[in-house]
Amino acid sequence: MNSLLNLRTAGILLLLAASAVAAPVTLTINSNGGSPYADAFGNSLLTGSIIRVGVFDVSQPANLALLQTSNDYLALDALFTPLAEGLAFAGDINQAGASGNQIIINDLFGAGDVFGQIENIDDGYLPTGTQLYTWVFNSAAPQTATQWGIFTATTGWGFPMNPGAEVLSTFEIDNVIRGTNTGTQFQLTPVPEPGSIALVLVGAGILFCRARRQDAMKPALS
């Protein structure tokens, strides 16, 4: 009798162990109790503004400098490994007001706030403890957003081990890569369009040439 009970118990333990190995992990993105997200002028981000969650490759100092200074979305995207977004093993979105594959501002607690989950993430998608980031945009189209911010926390924002979950709370943010922490908001920073930058450079070149020409036309003093 005892042998049968022991075998049954052992079988249950093996099943539990097997299910734990295969269990997915979950991330919760939350601003409740912390600061909401706002644009560069202090206006709360509108409902539907996209938040990409994932990890940036900052293994090289040049990569971090690129995140801090570059306005080239594709260059930064090349350094980014996202979660969810319809990718295999990267998880699924569970969020009020979100029918797509990305976390959005949903104003559940107040303007500019966010609360949502990425569920069913394969525990091998990222190494345990990998530091996670939120890449926040002022629109529903990251590629054409005119403002963005990059935020992370040195503790509490690690990819969880299996089985487990992690909460990416804004009150834990202590590293602002792009943007500003005002103490009451996490503000984005403007991202000039490449065409706008080119126009500024062309305009500056025209003004410089005009000034040079005027200097050349001035009569020499005797």
C-alpha cells in the first residue's frame, strides 16, 4: 500500500516538475503607484500610444551612445529584441483596450498610465535576469512617431526564471536612456524626422554661403 502511494506521489512530483520546466513566464507593465508617461511638453500620452517591451543590445559602448543620440528608428530597432509583437515564443498581449500585439497606454488608472501583461513567454526566449526596457512612443505607429523615450531599471526589471513573473513598474525606473524623469512624469524627447534634419542642414549651409559671399563683396579698408 505504502509502495503504491509512494509511486503515485513520485509520479505527481514528476508531472509537476515537467510542467514547471515547460511553464511560460509573464511580464506585467504597470504605472500604478509610479509616474505616468507624457510627451516632451508634459501632456499625458494619448490612449493607444505604443510601448515596445524588450531588450536592447548595449554590450558595446557605441550601442548605448546610439540609443542616447540617434534619431534613426531602424538603427535602434536593429539593436532591439522585442517581446510579444506576434513573434514566436515571445508571448501574447493581455490588456484592456488592446487588440493588437503591443502594449499601449490605456489610461486604466489615469491619463498617461499603463497596465497590461505579456503572457505565455517561453522561458528560453531570453536568458534569466536579462535587463528589460520600455521603448515608448507618442503615437500608435512607432516608425513615424515624432517623440520617443527609452526607460529601464537596474533592479526589478529582469527576465524572470521559470516558473515566474516580473512586474515592470515605473516607480522602479532609475535609468532614463532617452527622455526625462521630472519626478511626476516620464517625458519623451522629440525625434526630428530625417527630412527635417536635412532641411536644417541645407538652410544652415545657405546662410553660411550667403554670409561668406557678403564678406567677399565688402570693400577692403585702406
